[in-house]
Amino acid sequence: MAGIAIHRKRRKLKSEINVVPYIDVMLVLLIIFMVTAPLLNVGVDVNLPQANAKALDSKKDPVVVQVDKDGNLALMHEGFDRPRAVSREQLLNMVRGFKSADADLVVYVAGDRDARYSEVLDVMADLQGVGIARVGLMGEKTAGSAGK
């Protein structure tokens, strides 16, 4: 028996990563996300015209451009006793005149609750296009914020 050599087989080391635990974790996370994803879809109701903000203090009465629900424009200025109905071109020409008299002119756009949002934005963009740097939106106080 001395002549018989016992050959031991050496096992070769494997250089592979065992990915089974990673697959298990991935599948558990997939199931969790599949269950929770439908619960994350939540709708939000938005009612833009009301605000609880304080009124701005101004030395002069600002120019107010009113946009009604049909897209008609009216202009109110400190020299007017009531709003004047104007076309878009008349509005821009009058605002240019006010701007030449007062470099720090402030213009507020008062959009009707039922007015199209795009109409109000178009008026604001046109006012900024004629050089009015301070164009803002006007709103009414909510009923519960009268004392604030």
C-alpha cells in the first residue's frame, strides 16, 4: 500500500457572488411598492381666488385691470370714478401713459373667479411687455379673515 498514493482533490475556490439573498430582498421590495403605489395617488382641490394675506400699503392708488368671466377688460385708476371698459390695445396704451408719468407704477390684475386662467396670464404678460416691472394679482379676503 505504500506504493499507492492517495490523491487528495483540492477544491477550487469559486469567485462568484451568491445573488440569491439579493433577489429575495428585491422581490420583497417589489411587493411592498406594488401594494403601496395605489395608495399614494391623492387628488387635491384648489380654490385660487381667496387669500388670507394682508393688504399691501401703498402711497398711491395702483392701476387695477379687471378681467371678467368673458375675457372683457376694464381699467380702474385713481382719476376714474368707475372702471372703464377698454380693449387690449387701449389698455396697453393707457398703461404706457401712466408708466411715463410714474416710473414705479404698480399694476394689479383682478381676475374674475370664473375667468379663464390663460386670459389673466395673457394680460399680465402684455403688461410686463410694455415695461411694467411690478404686476400682481388681486384677490378678496375670505369671510373668516376679516379681523386678521
